[in-house]
Amino acid sequence: MKIDEDIQGDVALLSVSGALMSGPEVSEFHEHIKRLVRDGIVNVVADFSKVKWFGSSMLGVMTASLTTLRNEGGDLRLTGVTKKIESILLVTQLASIFRTLDSADRAVASFATQPPDPRPES
């Protein structure tokens, strides 16, 4: 897995490429998210336009990453989702959890017009 990072204001755009099936290569994604949170970036767009397919391990890592970001008052939004990846999200009922937008620019801009829900009170 390769992750290219572009910080745009308070949003990190992560362009992901490579095989995202299982094992150590997918855990790198969540580690990257945790580093961003430590640096104060909690709004993230993941661009999967260079990924054809990923396995169930990547779904788990994405869900964990979303939880990490939402616990800090942020969100994870997706773009570049292929039909195959979209079908995985639909079958697993994760399509309703992840916000998917049709371009990286729109996904980044969406944080200004539709910010994440505030953190729940503890």
C-alpha cells in the first residue's frame, strides 16, 4: 500500500494505491490515521481511485479509522470508489456509514459545508 498525503487546510487528503487485501499492508492505513490525529488533523478524505479491490481486512481497518476520527470530532469521507468497492460497502451495509463523494475536491470541500457531528458528551 502506498499513501500520498496532501493537507488542505484542516483536511488531510490521502491518495491510496496498491493491493489492500489483508495483513500488515492494511494496518498501515489506520496507523496513518492515528498519526494525523496526534498532529491535530481529524478530517480525512481517502481517495481510492487507484485501488481496484480490497478485502474484508481493509473494511475493518476503515471502520476502526472512522471510529478513531469520530471519537476526536472528525470524519472519514471516501472518494474514487469503484463499482466493485461500492458493492462491498453495500453488501456489508457500510455504505450508510461512510460518506462517499464523486471527487476529491468535493470531498475536501464537504467539510466546510457539512462538518462532522460534534463529539458526543461523555
